[in-house]
Amino acid sequence: MEGEALSCPVGIANRPLPAGDYGQPLPFSWQTERLPYNLHMQRSDGRAPNQLRPLAFELDIAPHATGSVLVSTGNTRVICAAMIEEIIPRWMKEQNVSGGWLTAEYSMLPYSTQTRKARDISRGKLDGRSTEIQRLIGRSLRAATDLEKLGGRTLWIDCDVLQADGGTRTAAITGASLAVTIACRKLVEDKKIASSPIRKLVAAVSAGILDGITIVDLNYEEDKAVTVDFNLVATEDGELVEVQASGEEAVFTRTQLDEMLALGHGALAQLIQAQRDVLARVSVAAPAG
């Protein structure tokens, strides 16, 4: 399957909101009740408010990585690569912390934006946005990983943005979850660990409020225009890892927050199913959950 692009079956961007949490009843009773916005409103790219952009995963994009994925969501494209080192950070040794560690790095390549983005090394330091995003990626993946099972190893996740059109952090998390699952499968195959330390798949999606309408999976044009910016990270069983919401020179109500959570949760169900479909096609067992 090296280098094969695995598009999501059935056209994920055209699926309606699922009825429940990956085939199960929704964990929050309000999610099926508080959707008062106009689902027939059409966005600039023709999508409905609850519609994801076209999604595709290309595996083994980086042959020297233990696991790698090129995730494409609309015009946003991110390479997520996992590599394993047989060492742990010094602070773990000094504090006698058992198990392994998982950490992430994130960068936008100079040509990923319409005007050239200078490399961090040319400024002598990582910019604040990149620092925030790579910490978010690391937190999100550690939440679903049994670091004791990883053993005395460091699992590095490198997320490099090839093309940015909104949602790079959420695409990075969704792609990285696949990359680490594949990487840990290889550890098991090489008999370095008895079982995979990945407990659950993780996915992330953006949402926001545009002209008073709640929308999901924002492109760059929408991201600039929304009055409320929202990111949601959750595991495959609907447990929340992180919720980020902020008004852009505006405020929002509890009802609008519930709407963003509802749309985000429905979108995450589709993303998780797409991850599972890809793993099934390459004969990698998905986490038991």
C-alpha cells in the first residue's frame, strides 16, 4: 500500500450527520435537540453547515518513518510522520518516571501559504502559534496512549504542513493518530512490545459561527470571517480531549457552544470511521477502545 492514496469511502463530505456516536446513542442528550440553525445554508465552497471537506489519507508517504500519513482535507495537506527512538527524555530518568514518552513537533513549510512563510530557524526561535499547536498534538495523542506499554522509548510525531487552507492543527491530530497506530503496530510485529500502547483513535475538527450560523470544518476564508473560533478533539468513543473556543471580538451563548459541540461531535464520528476504514484496508487492527 506504499504511497497509495486512500480516499474515504462513500464520499465523507456528502454524508449527513450520523444518528449517534459511531453507531451508538449520542453521549449528550442535548446533541439531537439543539440544532436550530439552518442546515440548508450554503457556504462559499458549496458545503452545508454540517458538511466536512473531502478527506483522503495517503500512507507511507515518508519511507524512513515508522509510520506516516499524508492527510488531505479540502486544500489543506499535512504530512504526519511517527519515528521511535530507543531513549527517553532526561527529565524522566532524573525523576524516575517509568514507561516511555510521546511528543510532537509542528511546522508550516515556507510554501504552504500564499506568501512565503519564513522558517523558524531563520528567526532563531519557534513562533508562539507553532509551539501551541505542537503541544496540543502531543497532549491529544498522549491522552489515548498507554505510555507504560511503550516502554523506554520516545515516540516522535512530526507534522509538516504542505498546504494550508484552514484546519491545519485539526488535520495534524487526525493524521497523527493514524501514523502512531501504524508505527506501534510495527513495534508489535518486531516483537519489541507485547501489545500496542494505542488505546483509542483520536480525531479533531474545527467549527465556528459565521453570520450567526454554526458551521464545521472551516477553510481559511471562513476561519478569517467567523466571529467565534472553535476546535474540538475527542477519542473514538466520544470522550473529549480538548475543547478550544474563543470569541473573535465577539461573544457567544451557551446555546451556540452546544451547537458547535454537536456539529463537531457529528463530524468527529465521520473522521473516526474514515480512520477505521483506512486501517482495515491495510490490515492494521484499530485500537480496541
